[in-house]
Amino acid sequence: MCLFCKIVNKEIPANVILENDEFLAFHDINPKAPVHILVIPKVHIDSFNEVDGSMMQKMTEFIQDVSKEVHINKSGYRVITNIGDNGGQEIKHLHFHVLGGAKLKWEHFSDSDPQGHF
């Protein structure tokens, strides 16, 4: 069972922001912004490549509700999902990072290693 499934099952504690029958939002333990929330489906889905459109529609609405709950919906925020090893996915459970609370920079590619895939 993956780390996020253990959080869903309450086997590992998390600082929960918002929860419903299908999704869970909680603070990231290694924040990259003043507000850094992880949003996950309660069912295990490996990554964005496996999710279907109907779940994404509901996830979109849930992420919007999370942004309101943490008061970043008007000032702005970033939503990121990492897919696979080259995308930086560390936990193989679909999750979205919701970052905000400051003017966010974009320095993620400064240490990238192009592999000629373009």
C-alpha cells in the first residue's frame, strides 16, 4: 500500500484541509511555497496517465474548493502534477500540488538535463 493510501486509510496522520467522499487535501510536509497543499483521490490511481475525464472534472471542482478554503483563489495559485520518473513523480499515486500564498517563480528547469526528445 502506498503512502497516500495509508493517509486515506488514517494509518498515517496528515494535516487535512478539506475532504469529501472522493478526495482528500492536506498540507505537504516539505512545502515549496507559503501554501502547499496536496490533493489526492481516495482511490489509488498511479498517475495522471491513468485518470479518466469524469474523475478529473470532479477533482477540478475539489481543487477550486481547496483554493477557496486556504484563501488563494483570488490572489492566484499554481496546480502541478508530476508524471513518471522524468516528470519528478516520487509517489506513485495521482496527486496535485496546489501552491500559492506568494508571487511564484518558475525555476524548475534550471537543473534539467535535456535528453534530445524534442
